[in-house]
Amino acid sequence: MSQHTNLLLPSFETDQDEEVERKTQTQTLNGGGSVWRFKGNRAAKEASSVSIKSVLSRLFDNCSKDVKKTILPLGHGDPSVYPCFKTSVDAEEAVAESLRSGAANSYAPGVGILPARRAVANYLNRDLPHELKADDIFMTVGCCQGIETIIHVLSCPKSNILLPSLIYPLYYSHAIYSQVEIRKYDLLPDQDWEIDLQGIEAIADDNTIAMVIANPHNPCGNVYTYHHLKKVAEMAKKLGIMVISDEVYKHTIYGENLFVPMGIFASIVPVVTLGSISKGWLVPGWRIGWMAMNDPNNVFKTTGVVESIKDLLNISPDPSTILQTKLDLSLLEDITDDVDFCMKLAREENLVLLPGEALGKKNWVRISIGVERSMLEDAFVRLKSFFARHVKSQTT
């Protein structure tokens, strides 16, 4: 199981926990009898509670040593830990050459080094009508820092952000932490998970700062059409808000729809594109991402957004190989919902899937298929065994 070590999320409990708990009350006073005037931020606990890592941690803790089976971690979307998913030798050699040169050992600017920003701009310009310059690109520590940065930059008293009911939970975590109200809009499963634009208009108000889309969508896997994205741009312009477009999975396309970057519509509405090399190049551990400011009309500059991003990055330098399926609970005994299903599956089979509740879709489950073929085959054997024990008996 050594190759899965970085997927397993161990509990932080130790033999000293009981002693620490016993001393907690006495340690609220300092040596002089006064109360300590600092404490942890509860917003961090609340924000982390909606993360995938938090859910997976509870599921891994629920796996049993008594089950004589290895743990199959199919709830975590990181195929790069398996030998069958490797990045290109050219990419590895480029990194190795940079390390050997010594040129990458010094502190970099908070916004990223110029060659990297220029390279990302050239890469994105292949598909855009409006040319991006290096100054339009901000390098981030993976896409995650991009999410954190743009939400933190836009946050202000009474602000709210429009998030799809199904999306990577980190958006919820950072909105909670930045005290930005979350307003969820629906995706329409009968229309290939298109955005409910009428619903968008109904929930937006004068305090709405942005709407977030994911294209290709994580976890649904759908790819939005040119026609639909243009409608999204027009709706955002009508509401006076920007579009934040998460395009991390642009290289993972299922179905017939071609990928269309949201930046194509930047002449209608300003667009922040979030991207990274994590998924397309199978190197999430390299933590290389970017924010691209698609804004030919200079709205981001005149509203101070660009300056705020630069300021923040200077002080803080630091969805696809997925399947999802809906559970038919009417066929199962003693299974109340998706969380109960995943908890019992982990306990009985040491098989870890991600409950849909973690992504905002109750009674669905997400399965990562970015693993070794033998692991998938084993997983389906275990699922069959689990269902055989829990399926309702047929009545005649």
C-alpha cells in the first residue's frame, strides 16, 4: 500500500489526546492568572468540514482491519500515484534541467516569473480571439490558490457569490472562510447539466460579486456548448458580475462537445480563467496553476481587481478520471442515504467511494477511475458482494 500513502488521510489522534484534553481548562489561564487572549479561528473548522479531504478522512477511518482486503481508494481523484498514469518524459526533463541550472532556487515574484506567465499566455492564446499578455497571467500554487485568491479579493461586507449546486467543494470552503454568502444555482440534468440561467437571475442581487462555472464540469463531466456559454456571458453582463471559469479538466473530454474556453466571450463580460497542469499533465503534486484575466475592455483594472490580486499574491506566495452514479435506495435494505452507503461500504469492503453529499448532490456517489485496471476490477467484485448482502429480497 506504499503507493497509496499520500491518499490515506490519517487521524491526528495520539496516545496523548486524553492528557491534552484533561489540561485544556487549566491552560486557558496564563501563569499570572489572566486569560489568554488568542484562540483558533472557528471559520477554518467550518470551512474544512465541507472539503473532500474531510469526508474522505472519515471514510478511511471507517475502514476495518477485520476485513481481509486491501483498501481501494476510489474516492480521491489523483491517478498520478499509479504507474499506468505518468506524465511525459519531456516535462520531467524540463523540470530536472531547471533544477540543475540553479536558476529556480531564488524567491520568485508573488505573481510568478515572467517566462512562466508568458508561456501560459501563449498556450491559452491558441484558442482565444483576444490576445493575452504575460501581465494578464498570475501564477498560483495549483488551481487551489487561484480559487482562494479570487474569492478573497472579491469578498466584502454583505457580498455573495453564485456557485453551482454541484462543484469542487473548495469553492464552498473559501467562500465560508472569506465570509462570502453562498447562493447555489441549479444544473439541469435533463439538458446535459446546463446552467439554469433563469435561476441565476432570480438569486442574484446588488451584492452578487461573481458566478462560478466549471467547464468541463467537475464532477458531472459535461462540456458546455458555445451557444450556452454565450448565454452565460450575456446573463452575467446583464447582472453586472464577472464569470470565474474553472477549466482544469479541459483535456478530459467525454462525449461529442468540443471544449470552448469562456475567455472567448470576454468582450461581453470579464472572465477569470482558472487552470493548472495538474490534470492534463498528470502532475498535481507539482502545484502549478494560473489565473488568466480575459478582459479586453480593462474592466478588471478600472475596478481595482488586478491591483488587489497583485497585492494579495505579494503577501501570500504560497473532477476527467471520475464517474458518478445515482443510487437507487429503493432496492437496498438498511441504507438510508449516500453517506450511509459509503460508510458501510468502507466498513464491510474497505472500498472508499465519495458520497455525492460532499459535492452537493445527495444520494449520488463518485468513483475515481484513474487507478490501476486491476483495482477497478477488484472494486466491482466488492461492489457486487456488497449489493448481494444489502439488496432487498424479491417478493413473488
